[in-house]
Amino acid sequence: MTKSVCTSDVALPSAPPLRHGDRLTRTEFHHRYEAMPHVKKAELIEGVVYMPTAVRVDHGKPHAAIMTWLGGYWAATFGVELHDNVSVRLDEYNEVQPDALLRLDPALGGLLTVSGVVILATRERR
């Protein structure tokens, strides 16, 4: 006799978890990353998932200095936006999360466009 199992009250994950070293397409990487809100940073580089360890103090101080420097440039330069730790889709095998990013407005020749709330995507190059 076969036993039936009801899973209606069992929460099933919407995607397998991301793991350091996984080989994924950008679409699958992004799907899994969104399903893991507790993960603060993961990147896809040439189709390989990288999940760095927690940021240490020796990273925070130079990061603050660089953001201050770039903030001054941003404030003084028309058409430039400054971003901190946003995801950038480069192509099908690369989605990175740089510590800092300056973005030139596409109307002024910039190649990055906003897609959705926080994801930046490259537009086709000429």
C-alpha cells in the first residue's frame, strides 16, 4: 500500500540555496540570491558563485575613505550617481556587487541603466 503525503502545510524553498563555487547562469544565480534575503553579498563571476566572508575592520576604514572621496566627486560632477554595494548585471555569467560604483547618466553617454529597484544592467554596446 502506498502512503500519500500532504505537503500543503510544509514550506518548500522556492530555490536551492546559493553555495560558494556553484556554477550557474546569471538568471539562476539571481533567482537563488533573491530567495536568500539573509545573504548580504554574493557575486557571480564567469558563471561561478563567490560568497565572501564577513567584512572586517581592515576593509571598513579604506571603504569609508573611498566613499568619502567618491562622494565629493559625485557632489561636484553633473550627471553622475554614486552607489554603494549594488548588484550589477554585466552579462549572462556575471553579476557583481562592487563596494562602490559611479554611474554616468545614460542621457550623457553612460552605459549602465537602472532595471528594477536596485539592479543595474548594462545596455548593449555600440
